[in-house]
Amino acid sequence: MTSAKTEEKQPTVLEQMGGVSGMLYSSLPVLVFVIVNFATKNLMAAIISSLAAAVVIGAVLAVRKGTIQPAISAVFGVGIAAFIAYKTGEAKGFFLFGIWQSVVYGSAFLLSIVVRWPLAGVIWTFLNGRDRSWRDDKASVRDYDIATFVWALVFFARFVVQRWLYDEDQVGWLAVARLGMGYPLMAIALLATVWAVRRADKRLKAAEEAAEAEAKSQAEVEGVLARTADDLMTPDMDELKRVVDAESRDKSRD
């Protein structure tokens, strides 16, 4: 018999994102691009170096994690950034995709609040295979709205700072902002999401327990009523016998 403790452990959100090592490795192509571009003053050399780093890192992650998803993510993002840098002919173009990506993500998170489907809750439940019963609880939706708003702030903060650095042609500081405003700010947004999840789960668990207690109480009341009805409907045989005997005596006298 297999107990719950021996069941296969479900991957956490951090593990699904590639773990700490995966997040660190995904930052290396950006560093390679900036370092090579600064050292050689050659945009093509920087582009090729960053793409090569992404391919190598993606392969390493694929082997270590047993899936090609990290490899695809590593190469895809760097590939788009490198293509834009190549087309614009400027090193700062390497960061343009990420800048506008922040606007799209931030807008999507804000819009999800407006339509009452906060993405912080939707994405969390999807990644962890949970149901969406929290949507029936207004307080839980409000908590996920707050977490979603934190995510939106993170993305818009990235856009404002990095867009300004882009306009100022500060390639080195763009890399610093890209890394510094990446996973550290994401960690804050994740903490806000965990806060919302715990509050929602606690509230929903209490509601489920209350519903179960009410159902149990209702079942007990129905049982008492059923027994009472049976008692009322079932005749008292001793009393019935006394009535019959009395009638028999009356008839015998007559």
C-alpha cells in the first residue's frame, strides 16, 4: 500500500521555472553579450557569443532537468533579442524585446484585474494543478487582485527604467537593470502571490469545513425526524391489543 508520503512529489513553482541554477544560467547570455560587445566593440561578435552561450546553457539545462523546455526558453528569448540587435545595428537593440515585453505583461496583468480573472491566481492554479474555487469567494479574488497588481507594478517598473536607459544609450546599465530588476523583483511578486494563496486556501478550507459540519448536522436532524416519523406511524401493539380485548369483552356481554 502506498502512503501519501511515498507518492511522487509534485514540482514546486521554482522547480518548474528551472530552479535557482536555471534562473542564474538564463542570465548568463546577457552578461556574455555585454562583456563581448564592450571588449571587442563588435556587435556581431557579441550576438554570436550570446547565442552560443544560450545554446550551451540550454543543452546543459535540458540534460540536468530531463526536459527540453529550459533549452527552448533559453535559446528563444536570446534569439529574438539578438535578431533585433542585428536588425537595428545597435547593441542596445538587444534589450528592446524585453522592454516592450514588460509593457505587454504589465498590461495583461492589469486587464485581468478589470475582468475579475486576476492572473496571479489563474497562473498559480494552472501551474499547481489546483481548481478555481477561489473565484467564488470575493475576498480570495481581492487577495489575488493585490498580488496581480504587484506583478503589474514589477513589469511597468522594468519598462520605465529600462526604456529610459535605452533612450540614453546606456548598454551597460541596461544589462544591470535587466538583471537587477529581473528575478529580485520577481521574488517580491512571488511572495505577494504566496501570501494571496495562503489566505485564499485558509479561507476556502474554513468554508469547506463549515459546509461539512452543516451537512453533518442536517443529516443528524433528518435522521431524528425520520425516526420520529417512524415512531408516529408504527402502531403500539400493546395498546392495540388492549383495545381489541376491550371490544371483545363488550361484545361478550351483549
